[in-house]
Amino acid sequence: MSISVKDVTKRFGDFVALDHLSVEVPSGALLALLGPSGSGKTTLLRIIAGLEVADSGTVLYEDEDVTNSRVRDRNVGFVFQHYALFRHMTVFENIAFGLRVRHTPKAQVKERVHELLKLIQLEGLERSLPSQLSGGQRQRVALARALAVQPKVLLLDEPFGALDAKVRQELRQWLRRLHEEIHVTSVFVTHDQEEAFEVADRVVIMNKGRIEQAGTPQEIFEQPANPFVMDFLGNVNVFHGRVSGGRADLGGLNVEYPEYMDRESREATAFVRSHELDIQRVRNGRPALQANIVHINPAGQVVKVRLHAEQFGVWLNSSSRPGGCASSFRTIKFEGGGDE
């Protein structure tokens, strides 16, 4: 069951939440909507679900136009950040709720719930109340409840946002394995790029109600479409300067830039990820910038270093695994295109 959102616009008063936005979710894919707060991620998800109505545009499930269909007619599974479980109901009854509403025969309800309890690895807890479960267990019950009615699509709104880091990491891996088993077309909202890149088949990066880039995690990381995407993906060093004659002069750093051979100088902005900087005690002939180390932070498997190039007024971030560094300036992404 593929999902197509075509030219959708949504306003709340004077605020434009979605601005003529279009996106495709392939059948069986797990797609992440990623972006800063206020970018329109949750609004888009709610329009796909039917919880919000677009001002204009079209939503298709496969070839069926569901733009004006009611939520209950779309057969959508929805998982919220804060579980939304019925506190007075046992795990079994929470999962069975949607089936009971549809007047499913008791034998089928029992069979389906036990099938899902096995799937979410909570067998033996069917008589427990939500208050007796951990946060991770409650979120798995919420997911099982959404899957009980065999939805056409599964929608998740920051499903791990209320959990601590360790549980969140475990559930990411579990959700990825679960998706590989059930293959239901799924869309989930997150502001955590690591989460999106680890779990999703495809990632859509949003900003101010528009899509900045869509593609596989590898495509987006290796070929960011514009400065916003490059900067949003985090820990980017920004250099301002000028380019001309195949060279870029970036505040004391001079490197080749064959994509612009014109002799007329123009402004340029370069983006360098922190792991692509190499710190050396002495110059070794490669393009370099003299800087002082201000702070060293051993953060698990990565060492993060903060530097200041006082002569040029530039603050830098570098990161590497202990015992090794990446090659200097392996990728410089310039505004307007072109890599070196």
C-alpha cells in the first residue's frame, strides 16, 4: 500500500504549516519525516491519517483518493509518543480494543492478540496493567494495538520521544526488525537524525512546511541537497570566503575548487563535517588552518575537540575515534554545488 501526498497546503491562521508539499511513500517502505520543530512533520502525518484536513491537495492510498475520507474508513494504525493506553484495561484488552469495536469473534480476538504478544515479545504479561509495565513495554503494547486491526498503513508520531536513551536505542533496533517481518507501509516522525538514519528505508527532511530533500539515508548523508540539509545533519564547520580561478579562499584556508574556473571572484560558503578535519601538531603540506585546542571531550567511542583559529575568528569542531583521524577536508560542500 503506497502513499502519495500531492501539492498539499495547510494553514493555521496566518501560519503556513505545509506549503504545496508532495511526497511519495513506496509500498512496504519505512519512511522517516525528519526536521526541526515547527517544520510540519506532525501536521503532514495527521493529514495522511485523516486527523487533519488539508486546505488543498490530494492524499492517495495506492490509487484510492482518501483526501476527504474519515479516519475510521482509512484503516490506519496510529502510535503516539505518550502511548495513549487505557489505564484500566489489561495488556490483552488494550491490544484487543480495536478488534472488539469491530465486533470480531472472540476466538479470532484471542488468536490475534496472542499472535501479537509473541511478536512484541511480551508473552505472559497479557493480564498486566499499563502501570505495571516499563516505558518500552508500554510503547510495544501501543504498537501491537495499532497492528491488531491489520492496518493498511502504520503511522508513528515520535514513538520513542518519551523514553530514556538506552530504551530508545533498543526499541529502534526492535522496530527495524519488526518492520522487516511485517512489511506494512510505515511513516514515523522524529527530530532525531540518528534515529531516522538507523531505522528508516527512506528519509524526508522538512523545513518550514517544505521538503528540502528526500532519499535513502546514505544518499542524504553523502549528497546533502543544500546548506540547510548539510547544517541540519549536525556538527558542521562553516567557512565563508570567495572562489575564483579554480581556488577557494576561506578565511585563511586556500584549497582547490575546479568547479569554478572563472577569474571573476564570487562569494562562497563551504561546509566541512567535524569528522573530516584532521588535527596535526605541525603543517604537513596539505591545506591547513592554525588553531588552538580549547576543549577535548572523550564522548564514548568518539573524541570531540573544540578549536579556535583566533587569527581568522573561526571556531571549529573536530571528531574522530581514539587512535585515528579522517583525512583532512575529505569533502567540502560548497553552497551552489560542487564537491572537492
